[in-house]
Amino acid sequence: MILTVTPNPSLDRTYEVPALDRGEVVRATGERMDPGGKGVNVSRAVAAAGADTVAVLPLGGAPGALVAQLLDEQGISVAPVPVAGHTRSNIAVAEPDGTLTKINAPGPELTPVEAESLLSAVRERSAGADWIACCGSLPRGLAPSWYAELVARAHAAGARIALDTSGPALLAALAERPDVVKPNAEELAEAVGRPLATVGDAVKAADELRELGARAVLASLGADGQLLLDDSGTYFGSARVDAVRSNVGAGDSSLAGFLIAGGTGAGALASAVAHGAAAVQLPGSAMPTPADLAPDAVTVTTEVPLDRALTEPAS
């Protein structure tokens, strides 16, 4: 079972449009509504793969009730923490060439009591969890050290932690030695304080995160593939993608694939790459099922192309 923690969940509406013309009336050709937030997406991907998951998240108001309903309809066990503020609603606009425009609301401000209730809910529901995945930005009211506190408490209880966040929250948590962190290229660059232009630059940055405390680093490089640095070695994974439809939740799907496959080594990286590649070929934030995966299109190697320039350099 994989337990997920999403401190700032959302109700996500995605619209597919022929083109996004600023200042004009744009008619959508498709739309969907999903429960959102990085941890929520991990739970959705785990459930789509047929594995067990529990989603711990603060929920408030009508949007929060709808998030809980949508998760329940997808067969996901929800452990809601009631909060006074309303769960945020986000909007994404997807164009045919894969361009995605997102408008993310800030979300409610959690009180100290609500923040502690969220930690308590994780403790109460973590028994029997193979992994606890802590994902996404922190809402107003939670200090950057909140994830560090969660990691410390989880480790004290004997749980393994996967952390997908960025900025001060990521740096603060590294001291508690999360079992795996999952930055993208931009988050890697921010963490080490310098731009990344090549795969080799990303490898060096990931290694620095390990020196700061991360036991393993699963780094997404977008269209260029993914890196894994852990005690068993350094691996580079990539996959053939025929057409990108939406990259919403692709990184979260990758993390789910990684954890489902054990969370360590080349096999877990291959699963992460397969799930991420499948996700970008689906609409909105839809999560891939086993039928969507194409493992034969995935390549994982220890021969990392260090000199390869990143398609989208991170600054």
C-alpha cells in the first residue's frame, strides 16, 4: 500500500482548445474535471495500476467535498482532514501541440491545529504502508520545516518516505534523509543554485542532493528522460513518445510507477519512465492503466549521456 500526503490539494479543470488566443472567446473541444495535487495524482496513478493507496489531505468547502467524491469514485481510500478554508480550484488549458497553460489558486491557509491534525492523520493511517509519498507545495500556514517534521516522524515509525517538493521545503527536509526525492530539472537547478545545461549537470546536481541527505534522487528531465541516483548506482532512462497530449500529472505518474516497482534500482526507474511516457499521451491529468504502458519503448542504462544538452535547459 502507498499512502500519499497532499498538503495543498485542488479541484482541477482541464480544457482542450484549438488555440489559446488572448483576449478572445475560445471554445473548448474537450474538458475534464479531476481531483488534483501531486500526492492526489500519485494515488490516482497507483489506483489505476491496480494497487492499494490511501490519500491523506486537508479538505474544505464544496470543492473539497467534490475532490473526496471524485477520489471515492476512482476507488481511492480518502483520509480527509477537515479545514475551515475552501480547497482551491485550478484551471489548465491544453493546446494541440502540447502547450499547457495553468492557473493555480493559492489555496486555504491552515491553522496550527489543522497542520498538526494533518500530521496526526498520516501517523494514524500509515500502518502497513510500503511507502509514504509526500508531494506538492505547502499551503499558507505551513512552515518550510513541515515536511522535515513529517519525514522525521515517519522514519521514527519505520516508514519509507518519497518526497516531491521544491524550494525551502525540499532543502529543509534533506537533513532528515528522505528515502527518495523527486525533483524536475528546474527544481534541481533551484536546489543547487546554478543552471543546468546538460545531463551531466543534472547528475552532478542530483549527487549534491544526496550529499545533503537524500538517500536517492529520481530526477525528471522532461523530454530528455529521467535519472536515478541511489546506492546501487546511477541510471538514465528514456522512452519513445509518439505524441504529447498533456503533461499534467506525468511526473506524479512517474513517481507512482517508481514506488509500485519497489522504489530502488533500474527496474523501478524503467517503471517510472513507462508511466510518465504513458501519462503525457493521455488527456488532461488522466492516469495510465497497465494497458496504456509500453515497456518495450523504455530504455534504461548505466551509460549516462553526460554531454547531452538538455532540450529545455534549467536556470
